Amino acid sequence: MKTCTAKRLRKIAQAASNGETETVVCDTCGQRFAIHNGGVHNGGVHDAGLAEKQVAWLQDRLVWDHIQERKHHGSVDLPNLS
């Protein structure tokens, strides 16, 4: 199974392209990240439960970046949450 990633979006128009399932916005700074599954989970079928877990994990990671006074990375590898 291919690793899922979240990539920072530079432009609003980038959303809803290249197979991402969700867009996550950092509550602190407003940076936006698209979760890219690459169409490989469950044979290309959207898994809502997995998407919810990925969104929650990424939101926690973004909060932790601010607590640690780190900049968000341009892309974040998501752990296997299935």
C-alpha cells in the first residue's frame, strides 16, 4: 500500500484535484493541506472512516507544530491508520 501524504496548498484553486479526499485548514495560521491517497486505498474506493482518522491526526499535528514553534512542512507523511 502506498503511503498517504498531506501536501500544503499554495493556492485556493489547487483544492479538489489529483485525488485528495479531504482538505484540512490549520486553525492557528490558516494554512491549508490536501490529503492525497493516490487512489490506492480499497481499490480506489473512498474510505470515509480512514479519511476521518487522517483529518484528526493531521489537525493534531498542525496544533503540535505551533506548540513546538515549528513551521509546517510542505508535505506530511500520514501514518497507517487503518
